[in-house]
Amino acid sequence: MNKRGAGISFIGIAAFLYGIRYIAAAIFGSKTTVLSDKFFNAALEYIGPNLFYLSVISFIIGLIYLYFAEIVDSSKGNKDSE
């Protein structure tokens, strides 16, 4: 897998982890009859911030991979034009 593919994969994993946090909180709160913002925020606090942190880390790694893929591509392009 090249660097662009790895970068896109990490960004996809970040989006998945970010969405799973909200889906897990919704599943956690699905058994109750109370529908309010406070209850959903409490469910998010129960799930914890780990999925958010992992999604941010994965997103940053994906951006780094994409950045370096573009640098390598542009340096190859400059050598071809000489």
C-alpha cells in the first residue's frame, strides 16, 4: 500500500471512530424513555473520551501520510522535469 492509500485509510478509520462514539452513546441510551440533551451528554461521558482521542490521532497520522506522499510526488516531478 502506498502512502496515499495509508493516509486515506487512517482518515477513514478516524471518521469511523468518531461516528462510533455517538452510535455507542445512542445505543447506551436507547433503553430509556428520557430523550434530552443532558441525558445524551451523560451517555457520551459514560462512553469516555478515548474514541475521540484515537480518532484525532488517526486523523493526524493520515494527514501526515498524505503530506509526505505529496512531498515525495512533487520531488519526483521536479527530477523528471530536469
